[in-house]
Amino acid sequence: MTTGADDKPGAAGRTYTPAGRDPARERRRLAHLDRLGVLDTSPEPGFDRIVNIVADICQAPIVLVSLIDHDRQWFKARRGLDVSETPRDWAFCDHALARASVLEVPDAAQDPRFAGNPLVVGPPFIRFYAGAPIRLGDGIALGTLCVIDPVPRPAGLDDHQTRMLEAHAALVAERLQLMAANDHLRDQMDLAVRVQTRLVDMAAAPGQAVQELAHELRTPLCSTMGYAALIAADDRLPRESRSWAGSIEEAGRWMLGLVNRLLARPAADDGRAPELTDLREPLAAALRLVHGLSLDAGVLLEDRSAADPVMVRADAATIQQVAVNLLANAIKYTPAGGMVRLDIESRAGRVGFTVLDTGPGVAPERLGDGGNAILGHGAEPAVGGGSSGMGLDIARRLVEGQGGRIEIGNRSGLMGLVVTVWLRPAAS
């Protein structure tokens, strides 16, 4: 029992009770928060919209998305309150974590758990409180979506308001999990770029160095894939969340394949033996892998696939690797609100695909004939904006290993870069 007299004026002789905590659930809950990486992040429109909608539905001057950390409650979104966090011992929301449904406090000044609470005897002078737990798929509550009023409400929320508060708390949980999925996918893509660079640099490395690289990469990849598979298989989670988890697992499988391919072929071999491949399939897989990157960057990702099979003589995994490299590079250098497009090309007996963007492009003097100047000089800094070309040089080596060719140019009369990958037609 904590005395409120030392915390705020006017609390003499009154007490409040911090919530009890189950150690095992606490460890799981804090682990979830750490995995989500949401604490102390910037405000986001999606969460702000939720608190505004709930404020209107519940006619509440204060609405919070409150996440309970080890010793504080931190507000991911807030309306009607200036502070971004308060001590956990003061948190009404801490009492709601173990509840199966909404915790309502009609008049906090008359409730022995809260009467002496600093948030009751001082600003914001809480009288009415209602908090719906924000639960993940395993039932662990991270915090609450709560409404607060400085005026008591003896009747509490009506049935409609209670249902809406619970429904929007579930939406908060979904958004948190989707954010985490997107962050994991972005990390996977960043790792993929590093893997590709290391693979190219180590093409002539001794076998022991290759073994060490494989061991270094396999452990985090397998861990990520295993966790993603658990999320994707959890029927209690929203379909969209499970779909994102599936994308993470797919990205992990792809990168693990890069490592395994390095181990399975001679170091001097720049590519796998060309085979008959429907170009649409590896390109579709590449688009799925970079979809999260485009959402995070605010870039529109357009797919102009062919309706019928487009057969080429090339390794599908290598095509996917090249397409991911080019798409990720285009997204990285395209400003928010811009566009990255993937087209399948088939004309004049040639077959391939094009990645174009609305970014800054490359200074003409750096391009040369068909982009030959920038290809092979990836370590040079960019001139006039755009990529350094490191990713393009990796892509060139992979494509040439398949008997193909890359051409690079700025969009005619428009901002942006065009990268075309020509591959061997099926008939060759």
C-alpha cells in the first residue's frame, strides 16, 4: 500500500494500491514489448486516428494507447493529455492487464485502489476510467486503450461504447504486430543486401572463411524464420498479420538459400546453370519480398506482369536475387509519394524485365553507353543524387553469369532511373 500524501498535495491520509504482477507473465510481456520495438517511437497517424475515433464514440476528453513498461506507462498515442508517460505505480492501466474484459472505474475518488493516486488528487484529476487490454495472440496484454474523464460516470460506458473500445484495442494490437512484421522484413532486406555484397567480395575466399560466414548468417536466419512460422500458423491472429509473418519467413528462406548456394558451388562460379524458367514466378516472389519496404518508404509499387508465361533460360533464384536487389535499390532512392514499377519486356526477340523509378536518377556523365560507366564503379560516391551503384554492380555480375546483360539509363524527359535486365530467351 502506497501513501499518496508525499506525491501530490491534498492526498493526506489517502492511499492507492499499485497493481499486482505475475513474474512469469511480466517476463513474457516485457519480451513482447522489446521484440516490437515500439517504445519511445514517434507518433503515427494510424494510432492517432484510433484514439480520435474512440474519443468521439465514448465522448471522452482523454484517450490513450498506453503501453506498460518495466517501471512506467508510455503513451503511443494520446488525446487530451500533454505528458508522454507516467510512473507505472500510478497506472490505472496496470490494473487492467490481467482482466479478461474492460476495467471500469466509475469514480476513482471513491475507489480505495485509486482514491489517493497522484493522477486522481492531481492533474488530470481522473474520476472515470475505462481500459480495454491490448492483447497479442498468446493472450498477453501489453497495455490498454483507455478513456478518461475528470467527471464521474456512475453508469459507466454503454454496451455499444464498451464493444467499440474492445474492438479498437484489438485494432491497436494488430497494428503493433504489423509494424513489427514490417520492421523484421526491412531488417531481413538490409541483411540480404549485406549478404550479397559479402558473397561477391568472397568469390575467391578460402573455404574456411566461407564456412564461418555461413555459420554467422544461418543462426539468426533460422531463428527469425522459426518465429515467423509460429506467427503465420497462429489462427488467433488476424489474417493480415499472419500474411506478413509469411512474408518474413519467405525472406528468410530466400536468404538462407543464398548462403546454401554459396556453399554448394565452386567459388569461381558466378552463377548457376541456366534452366527453363517462367520469368513471372521469380519476379512475383521478389515483389512480395520488397512490398514491406515500399510501404515503409511511402512509395507506390506497381507490377505490370504478363498474362501468359514468359519463358527464359536462367536460374529462377538468381533472377529473384537480381530483381530484389534492383527493386530495393529503386525504393531506397525514390522519395515518399513516388513510384517504382516492374515491367516484363518481350520485344524483337529479346526477353527480360525493367525496373524504373521516379527518384533522382544518375548524372549523365556517370552512365556512359548503356550504363557501363556506373557498372563496375560501384564504390564511387553518387554524383547529383541517386545510388552509388554498388547494388547495380552485384546485379550485373549475376546477370552476366546467366548469359544476360543489364542496361541502365535515365527516364527520357522524366525524373528517375530505368534498369533493364535482358535474359536468354527459352529458344536460345
